[in-house]
Amino acid sequence: MFKMNTTVKRRLFVGILLCFLISLRICVASAAIPGDLDNDNMISRAELSDAIISYMKFTYTGESVKCLEKDMLRETARKHFTITVTDLAGRKVTVPTRVERVVLGQSLYIQEFAALEGENFTEKIVGWGSELETYDIDTYNEYLKKYPEIKNIPTVGSLNKNTFDTEAIISLNPDLVIMPLMMKETAQKSTENLENAGIPVLFVDFWKDPLENTQKSILVMGQVLGREKRAEDISRFYGEQMDKVYSVLNSEEENNTKQKIYVEYGSFGPSQYGMTFSTSNWGPMITKLNGINIAEGVASMAPIDPEYLLAENPDMIIIAGQYWPESKDSMLLGYSTNLTESRKRLQGFCTRSGWNTLNAVKNNNIHGIHQGISYHIYNFAGIQALAKWMYPEKFADLDPEANLREFHERYLPIDYNGVWILDIVEAQEK
């Protein structure tokens, strides 16, 4: 019988102990993040490569090596192999390289998300805010016709209504939550809770400063969703559309029309003044085009004083519309509208007390435009419409509605229908 001397026994004991400790270390590491061999709580490219090679050796060559199971390997790559981007709040945000489960903190971003993801965009949305159905039922219904599954997407409340449910989001186990920069302060506590739960939050902006942030927002969304090329294509198209305005204005020595402009959110109809815009939304567009926004410094996201409006006597009035079926005389625009009814609604605003004295009314310089144009990726159609109304001779050949239609045809999975941009003059002439 083979007998070991004391030295050999000691060495063998130490060897067994080391093997045990090493295997224990691996087990501990694996318990934290599978594949994280150096215990730094992240998966490096090298670690992921090792894990993949080990899996392939075991699966395809029969080699006896330790490896992660297929599902765990996929989950490891998805959750712990990350990239870091800078969002529109200037925050460094680390997200999985393969984002498959997304919560849209504001469901109005369906247009941007669908533009990037394409026909099968619903596969990645595991939850969203209630805003789309609440504030833009027309767009919701248009998507519902083609994607009936959207009615089953869990809602997580609304930042606007202070019903945002962070616990509900955590239970959905998303890879990413996309939030509007406009609601950053409101969402501060929710953001902290989500990030403490290991869920990254990305702020984007199509509302607060649309002219500066639209392209940045679509590009960073493209980065985190793995749709960089698609995002670059959309951004390029957007830039070309904006250049149709900027190139003409920049080539002119005198661009200041000195026109006074008033924009109103026409959800209440003629009977009640809706909010106007100063520092966000339509406000920056008017300023960019060298118009005079009579609401600037007076009212922002709030109704204007009717007496002040009459005293300012605007040269142009723009009523922002949408589809608000509960308000029978609201400014009706969008997918489900028709020209006759929309013009009738626009004319109704001119019957307000004192408006017959306004230059805008006397000169038929009244227009309607879909409110969603101002806060979506296709806001280029908004600034084009404003430019055409403010500088009709310079932009005689510009067709904002045709360009908006083209955007739908190129990037959105739903068709362009209805009325989105409207001149009251055409209604009167007919």
C-alpha cells in the first residue's frame, strides 16, 4: 500500500484547501454576477468573451470546462455588459448593451420609440405612462388599430398626475426607463428609487428645448437601444428638414419680421382661453424665426390675460389643436379629423369678444397646427409651418405637411391621415 510521508500529506492538504478556497471564491463571485471573475460587479469584454468561449467549448466540442448555462449567459451579457452614455440632463447613464425591456416613463414617446424600433417596436415596451391615452387618444387609437397588444401594456401611472408608480416599474424588471427632461424635478425621487434598484433612467427632451435637443435625444435613444444607424438616419433627415428653413433665413440680411405672434393651446375651444407658451414648446421656435412672442415674460404654460392680448394686438394667431372629443368646440386636428370640421373649429376662435379688432383676425392671419408637432421628433414641420406663415414669399415652395407625411412614410409604422396644419384663409376662400 502506498504510504505518504508527512511532507507530502501537508502539501496535499494545502493543495486541497487552496482548491476549495478558489472554488469557493468562484461560487461567491458567481452568486453576485455570473461570469464576474474579478468581483468588480461588472462584466468586462474579456470576461464575457471567456464565458462565451467556455460555453462553446462545452456545448460544441464536449470539452469538460465549467461554463454558464445558456439562459444565464444571455442574461449576463444583457444585464452586465454595459455602455455608458450622457443623457439630456447631462448625467452619465450606464445601460446594458442589449436593452430588451423598456419602460416609457411618458408614453407620448411612442412616436420616437417606434421610429427607432420599427414595425416590431411593441416587443420591447414592458410598461409605460398613461399620458398617451389621456392626452393624445387620437394617436393611441391609430396605433391600437394596427397594434391591439398595446392595450395590454402595463401602465405605471403618470408624472403629470403625480401617480407615477416606481414599485410597479421595478416589478416589471426593465433594462431601462426613458423619462422626459421636462419632468426631471418631479421625477427626482422616482429616479433615485429606480437607480437604487439597479434600473438605469435616461432623460431625453423633445419639449423643453426642441430646437437644441431633438437630434441629441434621438441619437442617445439610438445608442441605448442599439439602433445607432437608424437614429443617425432619422437625425440626418431631421437636419435636412431644418436646413430648409435655416438656409433661407441665414442667407437673408433682414430676417426680423417684427410680427407679433400669439399661440394658444386650443383644448377648451373659444369659450375659455387655453395655455400659451413662452420658454418651451412653440416659444423657442418663434424666437428662432425672429418673431415677437407676445407671451414671452408674461405667461408660460398658462393662459394669457385676454385684456393683455387685445392690447398687444398680435399680427398672427396660431391655435394648437389635437383630438379632444370631450370638448365639442376645441381645435380639432390629427389622424381622425377632416378639413371641413377642423376649419369650422378654427373659425370659431375668431368669434371671441374683441377679436374682431385684432390685426390677425382682420387680415385672416389665423392658423391651426397640431400640438404634437411641437413636442415630437417631427417638430421640423412646426418650424417650417411657422416660417411659411411668417415669410410667405421666401418659403412659397416649402410644404411642411408633405414633409410630415414623408416622415411617416419613412420612419413610422402607422400611416399619415387627417389634418395637421391649417390656414383659415383657405377655409374662407372655399
